[in-house]
Amino acid sequence: MRMIWKGIRAFGLFWYEFIVGDDWTVAAAVGLAIAATWGLAKAGVSAWWLLPIVVVVSLAFSIRRLELRSRKTSARR
């Protein structure tokens, strides 16, 4: 039984690392965008454009945060 739980835990950790990766905010933004796109589509609104915009903007913010963090680290050296 312990082996089964170990496998389930490893499977869950793999998917967490794969989806969330280095920046949980991107995963959260994409998840919210998927939910918003679904909600708008259910309301009859053509919302195909929302998800690509959220992905690009959240990626840009993530890269910017990484750049600023890298600059702070290199300034301390």
C-alpha cells in the first residue's frame, strides 16, 4: 500500500512541477484566464482572444521580475 501512495505522490509532484514550474503566478493567471474564457463563452461572448493575451502579458511580467531580481543579485556582488 505504501508503494501505491508513493507513486501517487510522485505523480502529483511531477504535475505540480510541470504546470507551476518556476513561477506560480503564471500558472495562476493562465488558470484564471481559462476560467474567464469558459465563463464568457458560456455567456455567448466570443472570448478566444483572452487566453493568448493573458499568456503573453503574464510571461512578460514574469521575465521582468526575473530580470529585476537578477539585477539586485548582481548589484550586491
